[in-house]
Amino acid sequence: MSEDHVELHPWSEGDLDLLRRANTPELMDWVGGVETDEQVQARHERYLRLAREGRGQQFRITIAGHPEGVGIVGYWQHEWRGAPALESGWSVESAYRGRGIAPAAVRLMLEAARSAGETLPVHAYPSIDNPASNAVCRKAGFTLLGEEDFEVGGGVLRTNDWVAELAHAPGQQPGDDRGA
């Protein structure tokens, strides 16, 4: 599946059901476990606030025939080793995995962040034991920096720290890898 079959839509009030569908052990075990409905509703409100407050953006991932969404992708402000950065995350419902949707959505999310004027590096922290999300990082053009302990849901996960640069070097055009 190519990017022209995957679309992103800014998170909206109507996306709560998508968030509830993503609240499964299969999807949530990598990020601290399944949430209560109250926690899901609070996360939905946080997603809505991100854009309102200019601190990031969550998106509903859609494909042809599925306007209700098949997944979630987004970025938000984050601190990395004492410096400002962005963090990203995503999930795709199990019925739609293995089609290239997640890497396409992450690439589109990075482009949306650039288009919004974001220039900070974007980090992703998949568990070292999550080969699918680590593959998404690789396919979406992130660079592996190494392993990190990352606090999630009151616990600590051993993760890989991947980064994608949004800012281009002086004189470098998007898609131009010279000097990179």
C-alpha cells in the first residue's frame, strides 16, 4: 500500500470510538496496558488539546473504504536529554497490519509536522521487543540512536530511541540527502 492510499485527518471530537477500538491488549501492552474508559476519554481530550494549544497533533489514519479510521498517528512536544524535541507514536488495528499502512502514515505525519513549521527532531520509542514498530521506524526513515529506558504507565520499558530530523541542513531541499 502506498501513501496515496493512506490519508491522515486531524484528530476530532468524533474520533473517540477509534481510540476505544485501539484500547486492546494487543495494541496497548507495548505502552503500559489497556486503559479504563475514563483514561481513554482523558487521552481523547489530551489529543484534542494538543492542536488547540500548539503542542502537537494527533491524526486518524484512513484508507479507502474506511473513513472511520484504521489507526492513530501523531506527534507532541517532548524533552530529550534536556533539549526540546518531539515524540511520536502510532497504532494500526490488527486487521489492517502488514499492508504498509503504519510506515506510510508515519511518513505522512512527519511531512504534516514539517508543513506545520515544526523543525525539532522527532523521536519514537518502541519497545526493543516490538519488531513491528521498530520496522515502521526503519521504513519511515528514522535513525536508530540506541536503547533507552522509557517510563510508560508507571513502569519502565526498555526501548529503542529512533529519531527523524524535520529541519533540513542549510541549502538542502526536502528529499535531498546530500550532507545528511
